[in-house]
Amino acid sequence: MKRVAAGLLVAAFAATAAEAQPSYTTAGGNVCIKINWIDRTSAPDDRTIVFYMKDNTAWITHLAGLCPQLRFNGFAYVATPPEDLCGNLQMIRVVRTGAVCKIGPLAPYTPAGTSRQGG
């Protein structure tokens, strides 16, 4: 009985640890980020989105094509699965224009003028 309880405890801890990770890679090679880890976003132009995470990392995506007025109007998305945003799999919608654009792959991003410290 103690072995079963210990096994369940280890399994529960592993599941909690996996959920605590801000990003992961799918079997198909797409990077996904947990939406509850996103602190803020930035759209420096009409084709790029940067996701700044609560753990001080950042991810960048270049949209599959130009997404008119993204930079000025912002965007909305529905994550699928609901807690994740995955590169190459999801669409965003520009708030005012309604333009729908597909996000490209997500890649680690280091903003200009900053450096990451190893830890």
C-alpha cells in the first residue's frame, strides 16, 4: 500500500512540475507557451509579436504574413488547448480591423540592450 501511495505522490508531483513550466515542445516540434505565464505582449510591427513571460524570458513569433494594423490596434486570440498558445498552430485577430493572421513558430527572444544571466 505504501508503494502505491508513494507512486501516486510522485506522479502528482511530476504533473504539477510539468504544469509549472512556462513552455514546452509538442511531439510535432511546435513550441507552446502557457498563457497564464504571459506577462505582456508587444507588436513592434504588423508581422511580429513578442510575448514577455513572468519568469523574465521572452518568445517571438513572426506571423505567416502581414497583419494590417496589428502594431496599433493589438490582437486577441483563443488558445487551443485553452491554456496554451502554440507556434504554427493558432490564429490571432486584430482588435479593430478584424484581420485574422496565423502565428509562425515561437522562438526564444532576447530584447536589444539586455542579456540573460545563466543560473
